[in-house]
Amino acid sequence: MKIDILTLFPEMFKGVFEESIIKRAINNGKVEINLINFRDYTTDPHNKVDDTPYGGGAGMVLTCQPIFDCVKSIRTEKSKVILLTPDGIQYKQRMAYDLAEEEHLILICGHYEGFDERIRSLCDMEISIGDYVLTGGEIPSMVLVDSIVRLIPGVINERSHIEDSFKDNYLLDYPSYTKPRVYEGMEVPEILLSGDHKKIDEYRYQESLKRTRERRPDLLDKK
């Protein structure tokens, strides 16, 4: 998989993409991630990528030309272009699975007070990571990359994501335990020590249901 990220602040990504699972995925050739500063594509003599909005208003708006030219230079028939924006479709785990099957993702990070509306015409989809506003699309793009890369075959053990929270879009994950068996009076549930995997699977399913009812009943309502 290839992921191109269009951003004005490529330095923001270094700590995230140079550690842990994403770094290993890059080193093992499972994913190629390119950070592209679309300011490099501006034709403005002062190197600007934004301007004041027509009709007035606070802040500056990203202009069309740098982003259009940047996307056109890297887009192929196999590319899916995604705009990170608060008014996009709310991101879900099922979407991560779908995007992990793509060959080439282009993520556009907005910034300032927004972007020229015509930039939407470049995009195949628009995604929001939640009902709140951030200073730009950099952090949402990191969220997408992290959630997608771990699903690429060979990046992590397949069972690790098969049993994830939200795998079926409506259940939270079950509680997990490790050694010691007793810690400060709190004991590991006996069923997990039984060796009976059928009973353990049923226990975990019931615990997932219980946790979802208690913490996210809205997920069960949707189901």
C-alpha cells in the first residue's frame, strides 16, 4: 500500500511514523508513506497557499491551485483521495478495513479556517474522526494511517485485529488479564484459567456485551 499525505506541516508526523508498528511496516515494505508539503506546488510569488474568504469572515482559506496541482501530479486510476474535514462521514472500524484494501490513498489535511469549496471536487470521500474541531487535518490523518496500516496483511498478527473492539461495529472488546493471577486482592476470573476455549470464548462474548451495554449502549441500539 502507498499513502500520500498532503500537509503544510510534515514535521508533525515524524514521531508517529518513526516508532512502533508503523515504522516496522515501513521498514518491512508493507506500506510506503510520503509526506508532501503542498506549499511546494504553489505558483504564488510569495509562496502563499491561502487567502481571505469571499464575503468576508475570520481567518484564511486554503486556495485551490496548490492542492489541485499536487493531487493531479500523484493521482492514478488506483488512487482514493480523502479529505479530512469535520463535516465528513464519521470514521468507523469498518471503514478502516475497507481502506486497508486500497492500493493508494491520498489524504488531504485542511488547515486555517477551511478550504476553498471547490477542493471537494478532487475527493472520493470526506472523513471526520469525531464531532469536534481541530487546528488541521494532520492528527486525523495520523489516526487513519495508524488504524489502516495495522490491518495490512503481515503487519500484525491477524487475530489481534480480528478480536478488536468495533470489529463487528457494535461490540467493545472484552477485558484482558495477565500475570500475576492475584494482584492487590484482585483475581483473574477462574474461567480464563480453565483451558476450556469454548467456554472462554462464550465468557468473552458475554463480557463484551456487558461492557458495551454499560459504556456504549448506543452501539447496541444501532445494531
